[in-house]
Amino acid sequence: MRARSKTVELVVGAKYHEPVFDILMIKNFTMFIFDFKSFVLKVKYKKLNLGEKMEKEKFKKDIKLISRTEKYKGNILKVYEDKVEINGKITHFDYIENFSAVGILPILSDGKIVLVRQYRLAVDDWTLEIPAGKLDVKGEEILDCAKRELEEETGYKSDNMDFLVSLNSSVAYWKSRIHIFIAKDLYKGNKKNDDTEETICEVYTMDELKKMIYEGIIYDSKTITSILLYDGKGK
């Protein structure tokens, strides 16, 4: 079901003309609009009149997972082939099992933001990202993991960390999420890169970061989301 283009009211009082987009939820809800020409803003939708309502549970009854077969097991990923029946027809999907993770947006006392530069083999590039890491320590709480990763990758510690957002970078293939926190009141700890990882800390203003995002210099999705969402919240 598709919603027609309409103008919605932003919480900051501005107007944003929303393009046609796919939507599953029908009643009042809040979502994030990612606008590359400006920034991420929290949008409060009024009830959308989409005609006949889509009943989520009824739709689910027409989809049945028949089997999930492991096809590949890597160091951090498992890849499965799902056999699925949809409306009486059989089709196949790929499903990836991986760890959920944490990400941290470290804010210095002057408002500048600490990012880490590290080599990513998949894109053959030294990318600029927020510090982040897998939730792979059994029994470790999400916030404790975020504090640990912040210190290990940047050498900073924080006792003032607020939740920002939890996001899924690819809903088509996996259900794992990355939980992102804002870290303030930073103080020195101990940077602890392992033998196979090297991170270089770099500090930027918000305007510098947004410029790099719009120019395509920063292209990591969790980093873009964190920066623009934090900026849109008005700190």
C-alpha cells in the first residue's frame, strides 16, 4: 500500500513535503525522515487516511517459513536460505545471522565530535565512522558494551551516556540492530586496539561533518544516521 505525497508538521515547526513512500503502519505513529538535503528530523504524523486499513496480522497469515537451511558459516556471519510460502506460492530468501552491536557518538566539551578512521577491507577504504563494536560478550549489558567500545577505540570514557536510536541497517536480510548512544562529559581512559585493528581518532565540528556527509566523504550508514539525528534533535 502506498501513501500519496502530503505535507506534514515537524516538531520544530517547519514544513517538509514528503515524497511518496511505502508504509505499513496505519494509525498515529512517529518515524524518522532521512533528508539528505537538510537533516534527520523526528516527524509526528497525524492519522493517515489510506482507505481500507492493512491488517498486519491477517497479512502475516499468508506468509509461512517452511525451512531455514545454513549455507555458510563465517567468523561473525551465518548465511541461510529460507524457503517461504507466500499466498500459496513457494519462494526463497537469503537470511543473515550476525551479532547486534553498539555505536557511540562522543561529544567533547566544546561540542566537537570524535570519530575514528579505520581500514575496511570490504570497501578498500579508510572510512570515517563513529566508534562501534559487536555485542559478543556473553552477559554484557548493552550500555556496558558501549562504554567499553568507546574507551577501546577512542581512549575516552564517559559516565554520561544517553540512548539515541536503535536501527537496523538492512531489514531485508537480518534482524540484528545497532544501539547508538550519545556520550558526553568525556575523560581520558586507555585506548586498546587489538593486533588486527587500528583506529585513528579525528575531531570535527558538526558543520564539517555534515559537509562531508553531503559530499559523500562519510558514507557509513550508522555514522550518517547518528550525526544527523543528533543534529536534528538540537543537542
